[in-house]
Amino acid sequence: MQIIENPNRDSWSDILKRPTQTVDDIEGVVSEVFEDIQQNGDKAIQEYTERFDKVVLEDNLVSTEEIEEAVSKIPQNLKDAIKNAKQNIEVFHAAQKTSKVAIETVNGVQCWQEKRAIESVGLYIPGGTAPLFSTVLMLAAPAQIAGCNEIVLCSPPNKEGKLAAEILYAAKLCGVTKIFKVGGIQAIAALTFGTETIPKVYKIFGPGNQFVTVAKQLATKYGVAIDMPAGPSELLVVADESANASYIASDLLSQAEHGIDSQVIFVSTSKELIKNVSEEVNAQIAVLPRRDIAEKAIANSKSIFVEDDKTALDLINQYGPEHFIICSKSEDFYVEGIRNAGSVFIGNYTPESAGDYASGTNHTLPTNGFTKAYSGVNLDSFLKSMTFQKISKEGILNIGETIELMAEAEGLQAHKNAVSIRLKDLK
């Protein structure tokens, strides 16, 4: 990791730049795939699967037999762990339910808000070097709680033309209605337009690489909603001399092993701690099975020394990390002052991997600075808020003149007439 001491504020943007390509670099490729799938459907899907995943599939749909076979292969202790994680995720997300909001704004004017589930949702589950079955729990469990009728899952097949058994088990556990062996840009395009076999959905969820992220953003041009821009993973840790260097190194590496375009940032008010963490990173990375990936990610990462907590917090809020770990005596200062972060982990015994798997919070979070405007996935992500109103004779008499005056001032005579014709009958 590159070590930077007391960087000038004017240089923060350059120092904190993500190691990702711009949308302009990727959008051309994504648009070509979208156009092809929009025109050629499953035929184009098959061609892209052969090209990118190196496998020829006669059928993208995962059968009931495949699911049952996968379930039988999973050790019972892992099944129990997945069930335990699912339960915690369900408890946290079920607690997010809100009741109907109803109010009489003025005598005779009743207004209320209720939530309705999005009928059809698509879940994208990354495969590649690490099939993320935990993401199935994070997306399908709240979708099920919300009451979504159709939950469609897409994930890239392996070289044998199959999905990881754990993905299929988690999908079955969470009530996924259809599972397809399709990955990358082509999966997002299929969920956007629909094909002969893959249904079009109303909203697409899930993280992915840079190409998947841009594909999701392109999907919005065709009337399909997305959860958020969620690309390569990132983590920022802030710590002082009270922190444990080996813990911090393990957290940094837990994100670095996600992919070569992951980014980890360490911010500290202690030069000694930065030195110790650097040594721990070198020691721990040497024995990781995904060492090659972690090393490339670490090469894009930085340790930054600042003089005080206020400077650190300003820098962190400018960066807006996906994951934010606080290991500092000034814990309350950071908890109260953080404005831009996807999910916050507090204290020496709260590793980021707890949120990735089993604490109950959702790990599908905005990246690339989008934490400044987006929330992570939660129960409301799968719901729509609908407003209702009912106005009585007394009510229209009470607000009618207000509506007439405002409509006339805007030059919308038909709007005014819709009220005037009623008031005339009541007076």
C-alpha cells in the first residue's frame, strides 16, 4: 500500500480516485450487447455465454432437478450457517416494515400512504472467481418479505455450465421463482427487455463488475429501475493508536481479495500504526489463496496519515466509502459525523465480513462515491409508496377556492373548472 502523509486538501480527489474505468470507456460495448439482445433474444444470450463464459448451453433455465441435486451436495453445517444468516437478515429487514400513514389535512380531506411490493424483480448474483451466494440472501430474503410476486435470478455459469450449489440452495430457501444461467451485460439486458425464456422485470438488483454497473445504468434508459450503481467493492478503515494492527490488516485484505479493481483505504492519526498495519498486510497476504488478486488490489490502495480526527472525517466524507470501519477512541465523533457511507462497522470486534454474511444488515451497497446520494438495499428497495386521498363535500368546500386560485395563476383553466363545477353544485 502506498503511504501518504498529510496530503493537501486540493490533492484529495486525485489521491482517492477509484481504480475504475469511466462510463465512456465501457458504454459502447454495453450498448452493442443491449441492442443485440433486444433484437435477437435467447440466440444472442447463447452466443455471449459461449464467448464470455466458455460454455454452450441448450437451456438457460435451471431445472428443479438441478436445484435438488445441488442441495444434496451441500454439507449440513454449511446449510445451517446459511439458514442462520438468512434468519438474521430476515429479522433486521422485517423490522423495517412501516405501518400505513393516514392524516386528515383539513376537515373533509383524508390523505394516506401505503406501500405495495414491486411485482417483478431481477436479482443479479456475481459468479466468476467467487460465486456470491450470500448476495442471494441479501436480495431474495427482503424481496420475499416485501411480497414480490416474481423473483428472477441470473448468475453466470461455470465451465461445466452450472451454478454454484450454494447459490441454488440459497435461492430455493428464499423463494426465488426462476433461476437462469446468464451473467454479465447479457443478463442485465435480458432482464431489461425480456427474451423468449427470461422475463422482463420492473427493477434490477445486485452488484457486479464495472460492465454490469454500466449495464444497470443503461437499463434505466429503457424504463427499468435499478437498486443503485454498485460496482467494484471498496473499504475505508479509520483507526488510531488504540486499534489492533492485525485486525485492520485482515479487514483491508478481506475487501482486497474481492477483485483486482477493489480498493481499500486506511486513514490514521498514528504513523506507528500505519507502519504496523503495512507489515501485517504483507504477512497475511502471503498465505491467502487469492493472493494474486489481493496483491493487485492492494497496489491500488493507500494508507493516509492525517494529524487529527476532524481532517480524517472530512477526507472520509469526501471519499464516501461503501464500507466504513471505525477503530478509534473517538468512535462517537465518527459515528455522529459520518455523512457519506454505505454501511458502518464500529469497534475492534466488528469486522466488515460480519455485514457481508450474517449480522443482518444488507451488503448490497453503493460504491464509487454514490453513497453521497444513494442508500444500500433495504426492505423499502422492494416496495413502492402509494398515496391515496378521499375528499368529502365539506373537504372540497374547504380547499376548493385554494385550488381554483392556484390553477388560474398557472393558466390551467381545466384544472380550475374541475373544482368549480363541483363547488357550483354544492353552493
